[in-house]
Amino acid sequence: MNYYKKIQKSIDFIDENLTNTISINKLAGISCFSPAQFYRIFFALTGFFIKNYIREALAKGMNTFFLLPPYAT
């Protein structure tokens, strides 16, 4: 499996578990990297530090939440 697929697996996990606590060790394990490797490879492929990516994903999720009824206008 190449780096892109491994990182995509971790991104899918983040997107599916935004309401849960997400640890770097869990993400690194999903991708089969050490935590240090995961940080470097994730940034190299996405342009985001992992913490910033999770914050962005949470913000997008909250925007979607507030657009759903009964909050939609």
C-alpha cells in the first residue's frame, strides 16, 4: 500500500470519528507508521499539520450541523 492510501485511511478515520477523541498513536497505527513518520508524511501529502486538519474537519462538520433542520433558515 502506498503512502497516499495509508494517509487516506487515517483521513477517513478522522472524518468518521470527529466526535471522539483521536490520538496520534491511533492514527499512526491505522497508517502503519510511527507517530513521527505519520506527522511528517501527513504534512508532506496534505499540507496540513494533523492538529490543524482535525480543527478544519471539526469546523466543516459544525457548519454542516447548523445547516440541517431545525437550524436551517
